[in-house]
Amino acid sequence: MRRVAAGGCSAVTILAFETRRAIPADADAIALAHQDSIREIGPRFYPPPVVADWGEDLTRDLYVNAMADGEVFFVATGEIDGAPAVLGFATHRIDETQHGTSVYVRGAAARHGIGTALLRLAEADAIASGATSLHIEASLAGVEFYKANGYEGVAAGETRLRTGRPIACVFMRKNLATVDRP
């Protein structure tokens, strides 16, 4: 498949991808994919100061510590212009009694089924953990993606980035009772 990267600056070829559970050694590559997703997709929905704060402090330690605290990460790996890369990632976490998820895909890898494949892995992990629903604080960039994958908007609002800056989001939920069990 061929896709022009956001901004139209270069052509990117993405042929295939594989998904798997991430390990701490993937943390640097996850950070790069996260930053790319925010920089390439975020500006279509948020002003530059919000995008800058959103992508700040995405270091390997953030992901390694989250994994150590029980958050499960899944990655899609493949190649971008012949070089191996993490194309995107999804997470499943439990905050007290509420299960949550999120998905980020590199701008050049968007709209190739990667996000949906990753989301399915996170949903399966949530189901295996006893979740009956999943909750998301969806960025404006992700709302249509989550809707297409069966999530419903609960309320528009805002959440806070790690810097403390508020960012508009849509609180969304999916009932997992209708999802095929693994």
C-alpha cells in the first residue's frame, strides 16, 4: 500500500504489519510512534501549543513504568520505507475498578487497519481481565475511529495533559458484553 505522509512531504510505503504484546525493550520505539502520532495527526484537531504540550516528556520511562504498574501495551510492527518500526500501539489499564484503553498510530500508518487490530487486542485483554466495559478519554483526533469501533460518546469535556494543560476530549464507552469472547 502507498500513502502520502501528513503534510505531503514524503511518500511512505507500508506493506504489512504484525501485532504482539509489548515488552519494556519496546519503550523507545513506542515513544517515537506516540510522538509521531501526536505531531502528524494532532494538528488537524488542536492548536500548536496543545500539540506541543501533548507530545512533551514522552520518554521510555513513561512506558516502562506504566508496564511495571500493570498497564498492558500492544504494538504493531512493520516497516516504513524499508526500516523496521513500531507503527502504533494500544494499551489496557485498570484505574481502580474502571478499565481503560487508548490507541495511537503513526500518521503515515493511519487508515491501514493497524489501529483497529491493536484495539481488538486491548479489548481481548480487558475481557480476559473481567472487564464488562471499556472507557476512553478520546482526543478529538480519535473520536471517529472509536465510534467506528463501537464506542459511544458519553460526554464532551476536557482532560489534562501531563503538563497540566487542558485538552478537549470526548468521554466514550463500549459495552464489552457484545464483543466476542476470546
